Amino acid sequence: MWVGIFCEVTEFVLMFAVYFIARAHYPEVFHAGPEQLSLLAGTGYTLTLLTSGWCVARAVHSMRASRQSACLRWLIGAFVFGVGYPVVKLFEVRWNLAHGLNGEAGMFIVTYYYLTFNHLIHVFWGLLGMIWVMLRTATGTYSAEEYSGLESFAVYWHTTDIIWLMIFPLFYVLR
């Protein structure tokens, strides 16, 4: 898992380098860019991911306390909030396209789609991993003594949260 997380972080470091190079070459476009996007959508992503991450942390805490059924309930909650991310993305993309924010809308929007769609892929992988962890929790594979798979998943999910917390201000807030 640590190798996968290292690869994910390396990938996003390179993508953030693309962002900063593009921003250096097109400062006026990046200054005006956040006004084009929906701050409501960006805030929605942030709230769904952080709430989902909090539920995952509670799931790990429950497993440590040998409360498998509580762990599973927290994981279900984490999944429901985690699914909120692609749902918000669907609505935001529809809104963006209705407002002419497509691949021809300029460097800011192209960079925005590049980073956020890559992040969406990692969220989907995380949601698939969460299903796996829920199945293993439901079948009693994890216990208070051995839950390393759950912890590994939690580290991955929190990594996607941290990456989003870097993407959010760069595209939705900073001018």
C-alpha cells in the first residue's frame, strides 16, 4: 500500500508542477479562473471527502475497540459520503459545460480538468477499496488484533483527502 501511495503522491506532485508552470505562463488566466468555477461544488467536494474520511477514522477506532458492527456502520457512512464526490462532479461538469467550460475554454480550465479528473479516478479506486474493506469487515476477517488492511485503506483514503485539500484552494479560492 505504501508503494501505491508513494506513486499516487508522486503523480500528483508532477501534476501540481504542471499547474504551477501553467500558472506562471498564464497568470491573468489563473487569476480570473476561480470566478468561472462553482465554489458551491468545490465546497461540496471538500465536505463529502472530509466527512467520509472522518467516518473511516471512526471505523478504524471502532475496530481497535473490537466493535466490528460499529466499524461496518462507519464504513457504510464513509462510502455514502464518498459517493457524494462523483455525484457532485457529475452535476458540476454538467454546469461547467452549460457555461462553456470545456476543453477549449483555456489553460485554467484544461489544467482544472486534468487535476480534478485524475483525482476522481483515485476516488473511484478508493471507493472500490472501501467496498473490499466493508466485505472483509462484514465477514469477520478483521479483528481488534489484526486490521492492517483496514488501516492501509484508511491511509490511502486520507491521502486522497489531503490531495483534494491542495486542489481545492488552487482552483476554487486563490486568485
